[in-house]
Amino acid sequence: MLSLFSCRSALLVVIVLTAVSATRAQLPAATILKELTSSAQCNRCSGTLLRGRAYANPAAKWGIISDLPESFKGYGVLYSTRDVLPANGGAPELLRQRKANGFEVIDGSFDVFIFHLMAKEPSQVSRIVVHAKNLGEEPVTLDAMQVIRTEGLIGTVHEFESGIAMRVLANNWDRPVGKVTLQPGQGRIVAYGKRFGNIANGPDASKNINCFGYVRCLVDGAKPARLQVDVVAIPPTEIKDIPAETAKWLDKGATSTDEVPMDSEPQGCDLRRAVGVYPNPVWRNDATVIDVSKLPESGIRFPMALPKIQTDGCEDARQSVDLVLRPGYTREDTIGNYMMEYDVRLTFINPDENAHAFDVTFRGELADIGLAYQLNEQAPAEPETPATAVYNGIPVLSQWAGPKQSAKEKPLLPKPIRLEPGTSRTIAIRFLIVGNSSLPFMLIAKKADTESGAQTPY
């Protein structure tokens, strides 16, 4: 005969098992994942497809990459949104910009990624400015903000570039110009960096050959604007004299000392520089559900930031965006996706009867990759939850992985997460790819030791 205690124990087991089974039945189904493969010459079609697409960035309509010439000497325009660039020593076809997808002019808020240096002109001193001109018939007011650096460590740790990305992701801007109104036909300075090069360090000077940065200009009001945007290297004038000095150089080009050849169309797998104008995106993945009990030993490896030239045969894996304006002899998309926002959300489920643990990492196999990121370990499962609600108040971190780093693979989670039977967890990662990274890279979901919480070996 069973005792009352035994009956209660048996009843408790039945209730617990029933509850676990019910919870397990409520879990979403695991996503059917697609393995990537291709035999095309330049392909990087390996690993598993992370389905997703680029959405319009609510912060700014347009993105501008100013990275040609990356290395320069003298003074003048480095990049511009005008149809023909001022002569800079490059081939005539390089100066004639190519338009796509019906682009006419910068007609709304815009971002500018600045990446320039004077590696072959160590005696020079310059200042880089961003100039906006109103091509329309009505006044336009811009709210200008920036993170422009001319100092910091590059080397292995890339503190210089990481610091810029972290501040942009945290929405932590400098506002030396602030709001500025452009009358029809008028041009004004909207951003400027310190003097840099062969000059003593000071409040407005940095003895460094690099000027990297990010600028955001928001258009006041709902009416479309018509703007020309120029990135210009000028002599090291005082701040008060920047407008007058810039006006002298708007029709001249700074001379290129870039090592990347720009006198013919890209051949083979050559990537060239990423430069031009593009619809500013936020790349988001589709709802992705992963069964932790079935994670392979090597993990699930999602290739990230693949451009067009490297996705021949696996076109769905491309994450770059078409450039709508670009110089001749350059690729047609945003090679590298530098400083473009990502919002990746992965839901992990455990329908098994045993507990399982998982980890999320990123890996630079052939070269280094840097990320500035926010990580929400307990994000809402609903994929349509706005990013502001998912990442608000979460600190911004930065890490580098790759052959020149302490490890080729680095964890994004503080520690692996253990999932009990019948439970789930959504991980959300918002990140920017830091300048000077080499792409693509792998985002990896992998098994972890359930008991100790240790990661499986990288």
C-alpha cells in the first residue's frame, strides 16, 4: 500500500512533467537553416545563411563613405556628392561619378563616415571639414553632430577606430556646430576635426597622420532638401577662419597618394575602396530559432557583411547595400559595411528533456574584425519589438578578434547561458563594424558545457 507521502510525491512528479511538456509544446519551431555553397571564383559562401535584409535607418536617410583618396597630400576635396569630382591625380573616369536606382541628390538627413590619412606626407598639417550646400529654393536647417578623432592608438587594439564606433552607437555626439540654416545657394561648415599631422599636440591639434570620424546631419522639418555634401582637407587655419579657408578649396581636389590602383575597372576578386552614397540601412535578420539540443560541435556559423563579389552562387547571403552614387572604377556596393548598423536577434529553444547551454561568439579567420556592440541577454521574443525598447540603457562594448588579436574568436555573451528543458531565450545584438576591420566575419552559435558554464574550445 502506498503511503500518503508517496502518493503526493507521485502526483508532484506528474504535475511537473505535465507542466514541462506543456511548456515544451508552446516553444516556437526551430528555423530550417540553409547551408551555403558555391563554386564561383570569388565566393565566400560557407557556413549557414542568416536570412535578413536592410531596412531604412530611421536616424538618417543617406549614408556617405569618404575613403577615396584614403591617403592624400595637399588640400582640397576628398569626396563630394557632386556629379564630377575635382581633379585629384586620378584617372578622368574615376572622377565621373556613377548613379544608380534613380538617385539625384541628398534630399534628407545624412551620415558621413570619414577615413583619411597622410601616410606619405609626414611634413603636412591639415584639417578635415564637412561642408553642406543648399541647392534648393528654400532655406534648410541642419542639426549637425559629430565624432571626429585625430588621436588614439591603432596598432593591434584599434582603440582609435573603436572609440568612434562606440560613441556613435551610444548616441554620444560632439556638437561644435549644432544647428545651422542654409539659405538657397548657400554653403556652410557642418563639422570639423582638429588640425593634424606635423604639429604639436594641443586642444585643437594632434600630432598624428590620421583623421577618422562620423558625422550626422538631421534635416529640420518634413520637406525634402537638395544638398551637396563635400569632405574637404584644408590648411591648419584657426577655427574662426575655417569657413573662409574652406571656400578656397571647394573646386580643387586633394592629391591622392593611395596605393589602391584607380585607373581601371576592378578585376577578378579585387575589392577596391568603398566610397560613395547609399541608402542608410539597419540590417536585421528574419526570425531565427535555434534548437540548443541539436547544435553541432562546430557550432552554427553565419557569415556576416558579405559583399556582392563574394556571394556569386549564394546571393541570399549578401548583406552589402548598393551605392547610388560612386566614383568610376569602384565596386557598386558598400564593401565592408563599415559603421552600418546591425540588429541581430537569435531565439534559442530547448525542447529536450535535459538542460543544454549555448554561447554566441564572433570570429575573424583570415584577418581582424572589430565590433562595437550592445547585447541584451533577455530580449523580447517578438521580432517586431523596436530597437529603442530592446537596447535602451544597455552599455556599449567593443572587442576585436582575428589572427593579430589574443584570439581568432571572442565571446559576445559574458558567460554561456543554460536553458532548462522546455525553455527559451532570445539574444539581441546591435553592432557596428569598426573601421579598419577586414570582412567578412563569422557570427557563431555554439554549444557550451552545461555543468561548468565553460565555452567549448574556439
